[in-house]
Amino acid sequence: MRYVRTLSVTAAAAVVVLGLTACGGGKDASAGAGAPGSHSTPAPALASVADAMALATKQASAYTSMHVRMTEVVPKLGTVTCNGMFSYQPMAVDMTMDNPAFAQLVGSGSIHMMMADGVAYMDLGAAGAQELGGKHWLKMDFASLGTAGQSLSAMMNSSSGQSPATTVKLLASSGAVKRVGQQTVDGVQATFYSGVVNVKQLISKGVFGTSADAGLKQFLGQESNLGLSDETINLWVDSRNLPVRAQETGSSTAGPINVTIDYSDYSTPLQITPPPASDTVDYSALLHQAQGNS
């Protein structure tokens, strides 16, 4: 039974990280819209909001790796916080995830996860090691999980997912972006923009045409599959025209969507060093064992 619970939390943890490629937020941010103590002052004059969105898209598109700090409300898990490095095209992850439910499932409320080349490694801590023959890391090779796993791996590595640039494009596509003013985000002066995206309307306008941006096209498809019709996007952009915070809220068939992602340390692609094989247990082997004992 404990193996099944370990497998369940591992899959849930993977979904949380993959959420960065599909939807984004929910940090209790002092710079959020309407947050207590937040300040809005007139933003510096720009030619237009459209120009600001174009500049932010260009700057964010120049980077494929950055530090992220995310808080997201996940159905059946509650609030999950993630903190670490994230890289797009190809996808790579090195971050820590925290959620009280993890402690109930594997004995630790914090899981360190690394992922690259379609393979995820999760450190389940000392309590997890007791259930894994003394080994700390659980390896999940998506290619070994059949057609579904291989498709998922291909999607992750070919898509820009919910990258900062895709978020800017999504906000700009609303056609009604408002420049709210200046706010401070983690000590950084930023311009706050906000808008409401009508997913169904964008799809009906033909965003899935062959000339559509691939990342935006895929993201809108994922939003539609979640049953999301309208989504409010708040975006904070610094003086370098780089997003420093993105917040998305809405309602889907799976429940409320509330995600906030803070971006910093835009840098070179992330390099992942897998843990020693001697300290690793393969997920598929545990899966077969669990199925055999059921």
C-alpha cells in the first residue's frame, strides 16, 4: 500500500512541475492586484501598451532559462509552492516543491525534483528512503511509461509551454491590456499590466491557424481542455522589459486556477546532473511491483 501512495505523490509532484508548461499561479504577493499595502503610481510614459508588450515579448524570448518561485492551488493537494531553476526548449527542472500532503504520503513535506531529457528524479527524503530500500531518489523515465509517457516527453521538449514570453503574448492577445501603474516586486521596480483573456474567443478567431505562435497555440489548447473560458492575467515588467511576476486566475472544470510565478536570474540553459544510480529506484519497477501486489 505504501508503494502505491509513494507512486501517487510522485505523479502529483510531476504534474505540479508540468503545470509550468500548461498553466500558471497563486503566491500571496504584496505586489498583487489589490494586495494589502501595495502601491500603484503612474507608470513611466511609453508610446503605447502594445509597444510595451512587444518589448517584453522580445526580451523574454531571448532567454530559455530562469529562476522561478511559484505558488499554485492544485486540486486534491491544496497549495503547492515551488522554488528553483526552470529551462525551456528542451525542458529541464531543478527545484524544491512543498506541500503538507507530501508529508502524509512520503514522510516529508518537501520534495527536491530534477528533470531533463524526459527523465525526472525526485528525492523523497529520509522517510522515503526507508520505503525504497535505503535509496533516496525515485527515477521516472517517461519513455518507459508507454505511448502516453513518450508523448508527454515529446510535448515537453518541443514546447515553450508557459514561458514568460508566452504569458506576455497571451496577455497581449486579450486586446484590452491596462497599464495599472508602478509597483515594487521583491525589491524591483516594475510596471503592472492587467487584462482578461477570453480563451474561447481567441480560439474562435482562428488562433489555431498555421501562422499562429506555436507556444501560444498549444497553451490555449490546454486551457480549453481544462474548460477555462476567461482568465485574468496580471503581469509585472521591470526596467529591462523582462517579466518579474505573472499571476493568473480563473475557473476551470477541475476547479479554481490561481497561480503566481516570480521570475528572476534569467540565464543560460540549466544543466542537470542525475543522482548516482546506486541511490536511485526506478519508478516503472515500483509500478510493476505495485500492480503485481494488487
